[in-house]
Amino acid sequence: MNIDTHMTKEKLEMTATANPTISLDSIIEYNKVEQTLVNDLNKLRGFAEKLKLTKSVELIDEVLKRVAERAFSVAIVGEFKRGKSTFINALLGKDILPSDILPCSATLNRVRYGITPSVEIQFKEQDEHGNPKKERIPIDKLTEYVTKLTPESEITAESIKEAIVQYPVPYCQNNIEVIDTPGLNDDQNMTEVTLSVLPQVDAAIMIILAQSPFSEFERDLLENKLLTNDLGRVIFVVNIWDNYTPEQAERVLQNIKARIQKYVLVRAEEQFGRDSEEYKTYRQKIGEPKVFGLYIKQALDAKQKGDDALLSKSGFQQFEVALEKFLTQERGVILLQVPANRVIASAKEILSTISIQENALEMKQQDFQAAYEKSVAEIATIRERQTKELKLIDGAAANVKLLVRPLIYNLPTELKQAAEEAIQSTSIEPKEVGNKKALAKKLGTQVSKALQRTSDKLSQKIQDEVQKGIDEEVERLKDFAQSVEQALTNIQMEFDGVEGSSNRKTSGAAEAITAALSVFTGFGGIWSGYRVAGLKGALVGAGASFGTFFLAGVIAGAVGLTAAAFWPVVIATGLISVLTGGKLAEVVFGRDRVENFRKDYKEKILKEIDTRVRDERLEQKIDEQIGAPFEVLKLTLRQEVDTFLDNTQKTLNDLNDKRGRNEAMNETERQELNFIRSESQRILGNAQRLSDQLVEIMSV
């Protein structure tokens, strides 16, 4: 092993991260901190490999892999003709995506950094291996694949899942992926594609037009599609036309901000209850809506011309700074904590291993054998307790399932009540009864909205119970983590030959295990746990609502909400007898026909709700989804504890073998261990200071 005693660039950077005034306001600063952690992890990996800590090497490799694959994803959403594509092109600084007067197809366009401009088209059709079929095309052909400019391109677009655009734009160079979503409200397929990607992004930017803010669909999106906790990741951009004065623009912005606040708070009151602690906590966490007024076309012109003054006037520079700060501080800090925790855990384990190795080879054989046997017994005891702890986690999951059972049992009643209220409150004129298609669509829309609100409220209640159960388990497992810490410390002290004292060394196991489990708690909640566990998006169905992992999608699917045409079709069928009669009957008996229609309609819908909830095995599906986060928690616990126990067991076995061969440590090995210890201590100190600062940032 080569011993480098010079102060490297990486060491200087790590020293910088220890400064109390650490800043994560930009992607560049974020990347510097991340790269320093990567450098230290690679160094610790080499040390762990040298010490034969195989499980630690595997965990470090996993963290390094996740960091390498890390990308901040920003989705741009909005109705057709709101300036979505122009905004993306302004963000990227070039006209890359088509921004025609016609809407794009039902595809996602992902823009990533690439040295050579190119496009990879992924089709819905799969190859013989079950993977999407792919085709590379020149970037100037993109319009022919993802727009509806011609009948031919529209047919092609229907077969495409998404287009991945690679372009050498500086904005994407720092691992930022910009996702152009289909225009909302153009057709239902496009809307579903957009809503399906929202759970998997770090930020969603909703484009609103200043001239006509909050169409019926935009209001519905806020009230019914974005659940309350989702607002933390939504940034609203108001597209202001160039003929607006600053005073006019400011009035529009204040009006839009007030309306967003009103819609969101009304929804939160319905969900939590105005006087509940959950409502108060929600208001504190969400705070003010993030609303920016931008002259988007002006910003694109400024970037293309290199006109900094015009860019500043457009408001785009200030917005970009705020977006970077949001990504790095509110989303990225959680991701940085993962490699920081791994640095701390691995460094402490390396230091503990060195201590055991050095002292074990100096001990008398009789003393060593006694210490070895006690240590093996300690490990066996912890493994037995771990088995019990895993069963207790299963019990916690079962308890949550029991707690939510009444909610599931009451779902049909609540759905039917919501449907009845929607039917009764919908105004129907006698003349409308004569046009069954239009009436079916009108009533179907109102029923679907009512059922969506009810299922969203249920899914949020279930999610709250799951999160509460996870929080309690993480808190309970801290005692087990301390037991692992105590056992490993005892093992180290056996070989140090020192009785317990207030100044004794610690293995760092409790800190590492608790840190790994704690990512499932806090504002990020279960979703953060999935993400740092490398399961981002893996458990999210296409129908899932933004921010509630998967439950809303499961419930919505069960009651037919993921099929846009379901309820209007149900309404239109089986009611033909109500929709007959001539003009005279419409005039004389019009009101009776309306009430008869309502009555027959209710009967049909209420029966259909019962049938669908029963046939979809909703209780079983929700049980499966409730169990999923607890399984991930178990996986995380096993992974962390087994790493410490397996590595310690292997170190003890190797030392036992060396003692059996009467091997001693030579001077070169001593120097090597001293260097590893010195470097690991330095890395550990810096990582601990960084971790403390990350916690401070997260708690602000």
C-alpha cells in the first residue's frame, strides 16, 4: 500500500465541508460535497478490502452506485398552450423541444446531458426479453415522432412510451433531468401519462398562463389530483406576456398565490379537520406556495442572444437560483446524508477492527481463547434477538392492517355517500335528459371527482397510520441498535483488556443502524426510505397519486377511477328507459323525468360500487401495500446489523486462524494499520461534522 502524506485536493474539500458555514445553495456546491464523500468512500473501501471486511465493501459499493446514478428530476406540467415547451427551452437555453401550436403526443420527453445531440425512442411494444423496443434517431427528427403535426406522426406517437433527448446543455450537465410531460386536459391518455410520472420526480413545475389562470382543469388538478403533502414539491410558474407592466404582473401573482392557498387549505381542512394537530403541522410544513412570475418568451430570447440584462428583467435568473436551492437543500440533503452515514459507519468499523487485530495478536493464548469464545457468544445472542425484532416488525405491520380495517370496511358506504351527494347536487335541466351522451359525461365527471376525493382521503388516512407504525418501530429499534453497539463494544474491550469506563471506545453500530432506519421518518417519510434504499419508483403504480406512494392508485383502480371512461359508460347503459319520450313528455313531465333519471342512476351506480369493491379484492391489495414498507424496513435492519456481525465474526475467525499458526504482526503491517487508522480518523471527524450540518439544514 502506498502511503500518501500530502494534503490532496480532496482533503482540502473535505476540510471545507467541515466549516460551519457550509452552503448547499447551488448544484455546483452540492456536487463538491458529494464528490468529497465519494472520494472518502472509495478510500474507506480500499481499507475495508485490505482488512477483509467484505460486507462493508458491499455496502459501500451500493452507496457509490446510487450516488453515481443520482439525478435530480424536474417535471414540467401544465395544460396545452401554456408555454410549457418554451419554458423548457428557456431552462435549457436552446430551442430543443418542439413548441408548436398543436399539442404533443401522449409521451414523455426526458432531456439529459449528452456530448452528442441524439434521441432514443422507447416504444410501448416490448422485445423478446420483455424490454421496451428502442430506436435512435437524429434530433431534428424528434418532431416527426412526438407531435401531432401530421396524421403520420400522430400514429407513430401512439406507439411511443417516451423519448430520451441527449443534448450538451450546461443545465443538465450536473445530473439534472428535465421531463417534458404531455399537455394536461388535451386527452385523458396524456393526462394519465403525466400524473403517473409525478410520484417519481424531485420537483414539479406547473405552468399557469397569466391571462387565464386556473381553468376548471387546473383547479381540479390542485383540489383533487395533488394531495396535500404533494404541494411541497410543486413550484408554480406564471407565464406573463411581454405587454404586462410590472405592477400588473405583481397583481396577477398575488391573486394566483391567494387562490392556490385557498384551494389547498380548503382541501387540507377536509382531509385533516381544521382544529386537528395534523392540519396545524401541515400548514407549518407547506408554508407559502412557491409562485414565480416569469416572462418566459423574453427569457428564451435573452439566453439565445446572451443578453444578461434581458434575462434578469425576465425574472428567470432569480427563478433558476431558487430552483437549484430547492433541489439541493430540500431534496438533496436527504440524499447526501446516506453517503455521509456510510462514511461514518465504515470508518468506525475499520477503527474497531484495527483495534481488535492489534490487541488480539499481542494477547496470551489462554486470554485470547477466552475473549474469542465470549465474543462469539455475544454475536450469537444478538442474532437471536434480531430474529425476534424482525418478528416484532411483522407484528407492527399486522397491527396497522387491523387499525385500518374499519376504514376499508366503511369505504363502500363512503363512496356511495359521495356518489349520491354528487348526483343530487348536479343541476340537470329537463332538456338535458334528451341527450344521454352529454348527460352521461356530465354526471360521470362529477361522480368521478367525488369518488376520487373520497379514495384520496382514505389513502391519506391509511398512509398516516403506516407512517405512524413505521415511526414507532424506528423508535423502538433504537434500543436494539444500542444492544448491537454494546455487544460490539464489549467484543472490542475484550481484546483491549480494559474494563468498561465512561471513556471507552464505541463501535458506532447504534449510530449507523439508527441513521439507516431514520430515513423512513420525518417529512420525507416512507418515500425517502424507499428512495435511499434504491427503490425509487419501484413500488409506485402508474395510477398512483403524487406523494402517497401507491395506495391512492390501488383504491382508484378498484373503483374504476384509473379508467377515465368507466363511470360515464356505466351511467349511459341500463338507463335507456328513462331517456325515452317525445317533446310533449319533455315539457309536461320534464321534471319528473329528471328525478326518475336521478333515482335510476343512483341505483345503478351504488350497485356498481359494491360490485367493484368486492371483485377487486381491495382489502387484500391494501394489506399487501401496507406490508411493503415494513418489509423494506426489515431489509434495511438486516443489512446494517448483518454487516457489523458478519464482519466481526470474520475478523475473529481470521485472528483465531493466525493464532493457530503462531503468526505475528510485522513492522510493515503495523505501519500500514497506523496509516489506515490515521486516515480513517480524519475522514470520520470530517464526516461527523458534515452530518451534523446536514441535520441542521434539514431541521430549518
